[in-house]
Amino acid sequence: MKQILLVMLSFSIAVLAAQSAPFYPTTTLVENFGASWCAACNVAQQGLDVIESEVHAGEIIIPRLLTESGEYSFAEMDERFDYYEVLGFPAVFFNGKIRVDGSDDLVADGSLYRTALNQFRYLASPLKMTVENANHSTGNYAFKVTMMHPEQSIEAGNVMFYLVEDNVADGITRLVRNVQSQAIALSGQGNFQTFNFSVSPNPAWNSANLWALAFVQVPAKTVIQAVSTLPVPEQQIRVAVPFDRNLTETEPLTLFSPFFYVHNLGPAGTFITSIEIHSAPATWFLNYCDEDGACLPGGLQVPHAVDANGFKTFDLNVVADSEGLAVFDFVIQKEGSETYRIPFSLRVGNVSNADPISAPASISVRSAWPNPFQNTLSFELQSAKTGLNSNLKIYNSRGQIVSTVPLINLQQGSSQVNWDASELPAGVYFYRLENAKQTGKILKLR
């Protein structure tokens, strides 16, 4: 009976969702903070180039903001540094929420940036943003913000505008040239506001290299949607997944996931959908259902007609009759578009940590004290099990490693290590656990 009720609920909500999608694909804003004289910032740009090459066109936007850099800096730009409390370079923010500092090997190869980006890639937003006007000759720009969700609202926030120039000088591109802001409050599905921005053309700028972007940022600093004037393919698939793609359950079950939305940003055509399994218990069935309530075998390629700029609604339907782990992709194909894959996993019960995607036993920094400090700082650590090893790396404000604190054979639970910084000058420093994304800021006094 429970399964029948779930099927009926899936059908009724899917029919409603088919009328109007409550979510739109999130475009991730990646703000790159630095200075023209910061050599380490080139390493950050290298890592950002890596992750940009790994995603579909239009999924991320990467502007560069410079401070203390002569003609490349201005008051409104510096206000963005203050807004995020950026003191050391390079500092990269993903949708205003996840900050990655430093310039080591994990930055250069994109590893840390990839981890941060994956928190937002495939994410669903209640807002849709479109470019209504972009005239670099006159300096007039307009962006439309539409509320997609019937229950969510923006009570207070800002629509931020950046005008950006590419290839400004050797090693300097994607440079923000103008920053503006307007307040936004928006609610009610289908309601929208249009925001106009005007920039006085500057003859020193190359108009052929200019592009603009706008994004909505709420008081918690979260960027919930962004759009740019950069070109995108005529045929494009984007997705909005409003739930954690790494699903967990305590016992065997028949799972119906929440709905997710596949958007067709282009002419009408046909989606071909299927599930590609990387690993799963042999007795599990990995299927999915469409917006008509029809549940489909995951291994078959199924066509779905889709309107121009339309969307399709799906949910996962997995029969997991035992404990185990499944890793799989929901695959969407459309003629003229790149094949799009949404990675999912489902873990049922107590699965051994020997599994390749199981979370490894980890180390975290619970606190650094006293902070500010003068000569000696203590780090309080938390280890998931006994015998773990790592390194705690300390960076200066230019992203250079100034010290490495070895963490050897830690005991399970809490432990403490001390760091002697008496030979270092006063200033702002950052610490980061090796092979982890956790970072922190510390201040050394004279």
C-alpha cells in the first residue's frame, strides 16, 4: 500500500510540476579576488581554468577583482573585498558561501576548486535570470529576475552588476571594471523585476572584450542565481536538482526521490534519458519516473519530446532490497547538445568504508586559539579514528606557505598541537589541512 501511495503522490505532483517548473538551474558565480602584483594569484587562475574546462558552457561565471592595483582598482571594487573580509590573496568564493584560499598544488590542479564547485553544480534555484539588454557602446544593460517557486521569496537582497573586460594586459583578464548594486524583494510564482544599469563608456576599455554579469545576493552573502552576456551554445541542457544527490537510507526500501528538472535551453527537440550504473548490488533495480507518472527501466534509452526552452520533470525510483551502495549517472542526450550526466549515489545501511566513495576517516580543526596571538598558537583537532596523519599548512597573505605543522599518529577524538610563529612578522595568516577544504584565518600581533 505504501508503494501505491507513493506512486499516486509521484503522479499528482509531477502533473502539477509539468505546468510550471518551481526551480531553475543555478549558474555558479566564482569570484576571484587578488592583486596585479600577486604572483600566487596566477596559480589560482590556473586552477580556475581547469574547472571551467570540465563543465558545460554557461554553468559557471568567473570574474576577477583586483585591489591595490592602480588603474585596475576602484572604490566599489574594494568594497567587495571588505564585504567578504578578504585580506590575503588569492581568495576565491563560490556563490558567496565557500571560500578557498591559497595557491598550492591542490589549487593549481583544480582539486580544491572542484570540491567547492560540486556543492553548487546541478543545484536548483527559485530564481530565473535573463539578459534583456546589453549595449557596450551606450553602456546600457538590463536584467530580468523571475520568481519560479510558488512559496519561496526574496525578502531583502541585492542585484549586483559587474562589467568585465577580457585580455586587459599580459596575465590580466576577466577584470571587473564597474560594480553596481540595486535592492530586490520578490515573491509570487511568475512575478518578475527588471533591473537597469548604466555605465559611462571609457575609451581606455576595449569594447570588443567587454561582457557583463548580474547576480542576486541575499544578506547571508549567498548568491542564489547569476547570469552573464557571455555566449552559450544554441543547444544546451541544464538541470535543477533541489536535493542532496548523495542519498542515504538506514534500511532496504523502494525509494522515490524528490523531483528534479531537466531544462532545454534551446530549440524544441527530444531528450533521450537513461541511467548509467557505475556500481550497485546485483539485486537492486535503478529506474526513474517521468512527469506523466510512468516509471521507466533505467537501462533503456527513452525519448521525451521537449518544447523550446521547456523542461522535463523526473524522479528516481530505486528498489534496494539489501544494504549496499550504488553509484550511477542520470544521462540526458539531445541532438546538437553535449551529453549531460547528473551523478547520484544511494547508500543503504552500514556500508564498509572500504567502498571507494565512502567518506574516509577525517581530521578537522575545531579551533585555533588564542586568536589574535603573539608568538604561539594552539590548534585543537578532532580525529575520527586513531593513527591518522596529515599536515597543517600555514600561508601568508600572498598565498605562500610559511610553515608546515606535522600531524602524526593522532588519537581518536580531540587532541592539540602547538605552532611557534615567533620568527614570523605580524600580520594575517591562513591555515589549511592538507588534502582537505577546511581553512581558517589567524592574526599575529606584534
